[in-house]
Amino acid sequence: MGNRGLPCFCSLLLLLPFSPLSCSQSQQSCNSGDLNALQGFVERLESSALGWSFNGSSSSNCCNWAGISCDAGSPLVKRVIGLDLSNTKLNLVSIRLFNISFNSFNGRHPILAGSSNLSVYDVSSNSFSGPVDTGICNSSDSIQMHGLDLASNNLVGEIPSSFKNFTSLSILWLTGNNFSNLFSALQILQSLPNLAYLALSENFHGDELMPSDGIQGFANMELLYIAFCGLSGYIPPWLANLTKLRLVDISRNRLTGTIPSWLGNLDNLFYLDISNNSLTGEIPTSLTRMKSLAYGNSSQHIGLLIRGNSNGHFLEYSSLRPSIILSNNKLVGSILPGFNGLVNLHVLDLSFNNISGTIPDLSGMSNFERYETNEIVNCKLLFTAPASPLASSGNPLKWETGTPLLLLPPPLAPLRSPLLFQSQQSCDSSDLNALQGFVEGLQSSDLGWGFNGRSSSSNCCTWVGISCDLGSALVKRVIGLDLSNKSLKGSVSSSLGGLDQLKQLNLSYNSLRGPVPAELFHLPHLELLDLSTNMLSGLIPAESNLSSIQVFNISFNSFNGTHPILAGSSNVSVYDVSSNSFLGPVDTGICNSSYSIQLLRFSANMFSGDFPAGFGNCSSLSELSLVANGLTGTLPDDLFTLSSLTKINLQGNSLSGTMQTLNLAGNNLVGEIPSSFKNFTSLAILWLSGNNFSNLFSALQILQSLPSLTHLALGKNFRGGELMPSDGIQGFANTELLFIANCALSGSIPPWLANLTKLKIVVISGNHLTGTIPSWLGNLDNLFYLDVSNNSLTGEIPTSLTQMKSLAYGNSSQDIGLLIEGYSNGKLVQYSSLPPSINLSNNKLVGSILPGFNGLVKLLVLDLSRNDISGPIPDLSDMSNLESLNLSHNHLVGRQLGRILQWDLDLPLDYGVCADS
């Protein structure tokens, strides 16, 4: 009964000058604009139980309706400030993009029941609270959802296991909430096959660990953002399997341990931020060889638009500056000179560590961004040039004259939310016309693009396969078209040439036919062209203007004529024309066009003629494939000057001649020596030193079958605690040089060396060999250079070493049949001959110096230093060619040294005569 009188009572209070405003709402109304907006919202619903009543005018008091809250406003007209329909299921059956981000909504986030076409759901940057409503995982049948953004709310609890239903999800942004149990979250999300962008930062604040194992998925992951979480543990090893990673940000945690070297082996990684942790150790050299920073783009498109705040400014990013950010850790060592090779790196931040030494030459980093002094306020200062060590950058570095002053813009602000708001934007009208012309040339497609006779009002930037640049606030330009594996049939329209800002065009794995229009080869901004695996045919235009092209792939089609050489395309790194019908000779002019080519594939064509010279100009080449052609002739010498070449396949041609030399030394090759090396039956010289090969026993078993092998170098490999094989090796009958040094091998001097009667040079120094020096070593009649130093050999020097024929009767300087390059005291030195030498230093040998050494009249170097040899120094006066005698750090006695050295020695500075008295 009291409630019935309330409206009348309150209406009377309106006459009083100080009546409370809270009692007057029965006669108030909401703003007409707000009312129209709400009415339009309800008209899009298939059904609802909201109970809202529209009377055709603004007299309706929407401020009393369920889920709506209004501000104080004027006494009569209120504005809607809150819409909470979290307990009401919205029936937007046709909705594809739902975006209510950057508002002040609260309560539970809405569920769009029955919205089977929903592709993007964005409720970021509001005040939604509570756990994630699992109904969201079923509202779109889960299969259609491509983008889900719940970032910057107050959501709590664990990620629901029903997220596994989002099988089409490619973008998931959950940053800035209060989620818990990172391990569970990653185990759930790793099963999403299409997930490319994952942001989990600013969550998991309950002293959680960064999971180190149990994570196996994320095969298509390109961006991973788990920063600002306070996680302990290490940089997780499962990241090494995410080969498509382009951006990794795990900054502002409490991670410890060293930076793993495999981080630098992620070929696509161009943005790495592990700052503000507690990482220790030195910077791994692999970070100075990151392919995407040495050969990639100077600005990388990331496939989505990100919004964030930096210094109070609202910023949008569709590309990120290639960056390495290691600041605020506990790193030691020096700044690696190899950073100078990262020509596409824009930001290098090593500040606030314990790095010491001088700043190396970084002048080759041509894309480093420089700012004038008056812009310092907007920049992050990495290196300054005070007279004292760099206190401002937190490292004890010394400034060297001539080192450039580098003022770099700050790293990105925290990545808050990907911009999924492009429904209000449109693409350029000329781009829209070009896309419409392309579709009209197709016989069939299921792209779902909707032109509807409209011009630039269509928002093609949200269409499948299309990406746009930042452009103006309302009009965007198409820069990416990825329609790979979309079951397209028909021809390629020349209208695509109208996409004059296009950077990436991928039409691979379709059923397109006919010729490729010449217009596609005149897109000056195009960086990637992939037409592979179609049924395209015809000639490729002889002239092109692809000045920015980096990846050129037209493989698995039916193109004919001569293959393109892309004159003027100086940035090409991948060139693949395999599996076509190209004719004539292979033109190595492609190497003159671009010096950065890493991959060349000409296989399965109809090329003929002699194998061409000129590949030697592709100085960065790592793979060359010419399988299944009709090439003849011999292999040119310049092919074997390519120090970066790791894969060459010439199978299925008519080549003649023999391969006699293979030099792969000084690379980063890993794994075992392939068994196919047995096919190198004419190989005489094999140099594999300075890599990371494993399984020495397997390597020797494979290589022992090469009948012509004379020079074998395997040093600086096999560092995983391997054994020097003692048996099972029977070949190497013609081997003259054997170099297996600096491998940290255990075991003993292998007995199978006794059968290698042609050996002239044996170097097995720098290992952990034990046991005695076998007497049969002195019976190898051709041996003139023996180095077993830096091991743990014991016992006495065998007398057979004083009877070595080549040292008693041979030449005083021995030609070794090849030219060896090496560094000595920082200078490049070349050797075509070696001085006859016996080097037994740095072992645990005992006994005395044998008088018989006096008979080795051709010996130039005798080094017995750093052993436990005792007794007097015998008469060595007959060793008339001796240039270096080192007996230091033993237990020798006597005063006979003056009588011993009865000859004049003009000793080089690197040599000396040393003895303990």
C-alpha cells in the first residue's frame, strides 16, 4: 500500500526548493539519443526478455529499465552511463563482430546466445568482473571465433577448459586481468591449432612458475606476450619448438638462469624483450646471427593492429621495430661485435646490466634510429659519451672515439589490446575496385567478400585474407593479401596490379590457371610473392619492377620459357622456381641482382647446358637445389667458395667430373655426418672443423669408405663428452692429414692409426686422452708432424719417436698438398707447408729426454714443455735444423745448455728456446 503512494508523494516534493533528486525519477526521462540507440539495439535482437517499452518518443524513462543506469544529469533528462546485461543472453544471430571495448561497463561480461556467425568478440578495457562465463565458448559454436579480446578487465579464476573448443581462434588477448594457474592455461590453449597471437600478461601474480615442460603445442604461434606477471623460473625450453615465433615478450618477471642460445636460432624472431628479469651469464653469440634481423625487413608487419598507451599518448601499431631488449638483468661479459651484422635491427637495449669492456664498431647497423639532441626527452638513451663509465646506462662501458651516439626511441608500451575495431574503417576505393576485379576473374570462391555495389564504404580490411596499413583514421590501404589454400579456381586478374601498396601476395595451394598478368611484376612495394602449387602457365615477363621483393616463389606450376632473374631486386633472400617447365640454361644473373640470396631452387625443370659459373657471387647462399634437370659438364670452382652453403642437391642431372674438395668448416652445422657422404668417392679433401657435429664414431665409419680421401679435418666438434673410437675403424688407407683436435674426447690414442701408413700429419691435441704414447707412432714412416699436446698422457717417451724416418732423412719443410688459412696473434696466416714437428707438451709424461732425438736432423720443432720429465738435457748438437726447442716447466737439471746450442739460430718471434735448469 505504501508503494502506491510513493509517486504522488515524490511529485509533491518537486515543489520544494530542496527536495531530494533521488525521489524524482518517475517523472524523468532519458536522453532521446540514448533512447534511439537502445531501441536500435533491441531491434537487432531475435528475442529478449528485457521488458523494455518504447512509446515512440523520448518520454520513456529508460533509467528504470533492467540493466540500465543513468548519471545525475539535469533534473529532467538523464544520460545512460551503464548497460549491464550480463545475466541476459543476447540474441544477435547475424552478428559477426561484437565490440564494446574502451568503455566503463561492469558486472559479468555479456553472452551472445545463438550468434553462430560471430568471428570477433571484443569487450576489452571495461570493468567486467568475476570468472569467464563458459557460455562464451558455445555462443558461436566456438568454431567461427577468430578473435577474442577480454583484456584489461577484472576477470578472475582459471582459463576455462572449454576454451579448447575455439578451434579457429587465431588471436587471444587476456592481458590485464587476475587470472591464475599459467600452467593450466597453457595446457588448455596449446591445443588450439590456429592460435597465432597470445597475450597473457599482467596476470598470474600469485608467485607462479614459468612452466618449463609439459607444453608441446602452439605450432603456429607468432606472438607470445607473458610479461608483467612476476613469474619465477627460467626462459622456458619449449619456446625452442615454436619455429614461427616472430615476437616474444616475457619481460618484467623474475626469471633467472642464462639466455639460451637457441633463442637466436628462431629464424622468424624479430622482436625479443626479456628485460627486467634476473638473467645472468653472457649474451649468447647466436643473438648476433638472428636471420630476421640480418636479412629480414626493417619494419615488420605483424598481421594485426595493436593499441597501447605510451607516455600518455594513444598509439596504434600494425608493424613493430625489430628489437632486442635485454635491459635490467644481471648480464656480464662484453657487447658482442657480431651485433654489427644485424643490419635490420632498430632497437638494441643492453642497459642496466654488468656488461664491461669497450663499445665495438656498430656502424654497420644502418637501420639504427637516430634522434637529434632536442628530441632526447622523447627517446630512451642507450649509450652516452661521458668521460667516466656510463652510469646513465648502468653498465661499466668505456667510450671509444668514433663510436656513434645512439639515441633510440623507447621500446613499445605494454601491448594492451589488439585493435579489433576496424568495422568503422574502410579501405581505399582503388583497392576495393582491384579486389572486385580479382573476384570477378575467379570461377568459384568461398571468400565471403561483400561488395554490394558500394565503393569505398566497404570495409575490406576486415575481410578474410586481407590486411591493411595504418593509413588515415578512416581510410586504409591494402598491404597484404593471403588467400593460400582457399580452393580458388579461375584466373589471376590484372586488376591486382592496382594494389599499389601491396607488400605480401600469397595465392599458393589453389587451382588457379592461365598466365600471370605482367602487372603483378610491377609492384614496387611487394616483399613476398607466392604463387606456388597452382596450375599457372605461360611466360614470366622478362622485365620486372619488384625492387622490394624478398621472397619469390612460383614453384609447382607450368611456367615455361626462360626463368626470371629479377633484375634490380636487390633484397631477394628466397628464390624458388622449381617444378615448372623452364627451358635453356640456368642464369646465375640472379646472384648479381641480389647479394642476400640464401635459398635458390631450380629443381624439376627442363634446364640444359653446362652447369653455370656465377653462383659464387651469392655469398650468403645456404641452399642450392638443381635436382632433375638436364645439366652437363663439371662443377665450377666458385661453387666451393660459398662458406655459408649447407645444402646442395644436384641429383638427376648428367654432370661429369669429380668432387675433390668439400669445405664446410667454421659454420654452425649440427647433427651427425650423413651416411650419403659415402657417395663422395672422389673426395680428397674434407674440412668440417668448427661446427657442432656429434657422434665421431659414426662419422669415421662413414668416411673410412672414401677411397681417395687424403686430408680430413674434424676438429672443434663432438663436444658432448664423446670417446675417441678405439676399434671398428678400418679404412683411410690414403689419408695423409688427420685433424681431430679440440674435441674434449676421452679414451686413448686409437690403435687403428697404426694402419694408416701414409699419414704425414696427425693432430689430436686438446682432448682428454689418457694412457701412454704407443711405440708404433714412431714406425709411421711418412709422419713428420705429430701433435698430441694438451691431453693427459702418461708414461715415458717411446724410443721409436727418436727413430722417425721422415725426421731423420726427410725434408726440412714439408709441402702438405693444400693451403691452410688460420689466425695467429690476430693476423690471417696461410700455410702451404708445415715445419717437421713433435709436440708432446701439456701432458703428464715422465722419464728423461732421450738422447736419440739428436739423430732427428730434419726436426724443426720439439716441444716437451709442461710435463714431469726429469734428468739432464742430452747432447742435441746434431739437430742442425731445429728452430724451436721448448723444454720449460719440467724438472730438468744440469748446465749443458751452452754446449747444446752450438749452431746459430735466426728464430722467428713466435718461437723460442726454453729450458728449465
